[in-house]
Amino acid sequence: MSQYISRLCAALLLMSASAAQATEYISVKDSHAIFYDAPSVKAKKLFVVNRYMPLEQVVVLDSWVKVRDKSGGLYWVEKKLLSSTRYVFALLPVVDVLDQPVDGATRVFQVRQQIALELLESTGVGWLKVKHLDGEVGYVRSAEVWGGS
């Protein structure tokens, strides 16, 4: 009985440790990637996504990664098409990118919904430092983008 309880405690500890792990985000590094319904090029092709799309990494197999997109959908994509470089997508129709991580700061530029910004760092207080593809750098509210939590 005590061996059973020990195993049960160990299993619960492992489950709680994995649940506490931080969400890992990745992005599409090639010009596009095909999403599949299973980890095989022979599986059903669901759709194609563009470079820089941020994705949540759910499961990693040898050459495949199960990912979650911002809508919550789960898909399989070839690992070789992905990068650890982090990007975020604007969620609102227009997102202001500011020169400082504070409300009321000067707007550096704006991005439209679905525009990718490279994630440089998290301030830890609701703001993310980002870089536009043209090189401009600023801060966005983490609640206004997806892929940065």
C-alpha cells in the first residue's frame, strides 16, 4: 500500500511540474508551412500559413511538432520549417507601438491586425519590447498581441 501511495505521489508531482512549465512559442521560419492533421506528409493537408506566424509548441516528435495557433486549433507541422525566434501577432485592428512601456508614451508606429512583430523581451509587467520587420523598435501591451505570454 505504501508503495502505491509513493507512486501516486510521484505521478502527481510529475503532472503538476509539467503543468507549471512555461508556454513555449515558436514561429514559421520558411516562406510558408503546411499544417497537417497528423505527423506525416501523407496525412491530410489542412492549410498553409505564412512566415513569422507565432505558434504555441504543444508536442515535439522526431521531425514533427504539434502546435496551437491563436484560435486554439491544433495542427502538425514539420519541425524543419520552424524557428525558436519569437514573434507576436497584433490582435486588434490597430495596435500602437510606443517608445516606452507605459500608458501615454509617445507612439513610434502602428501595426494592423495579423502583422508580425519580433519579440525582443518581456518587461514582466504587461508590456513587450518588439521590433518591426523594417527595424523599428518599441513596446506593445501584451494583451494586444498573441504569442508573447
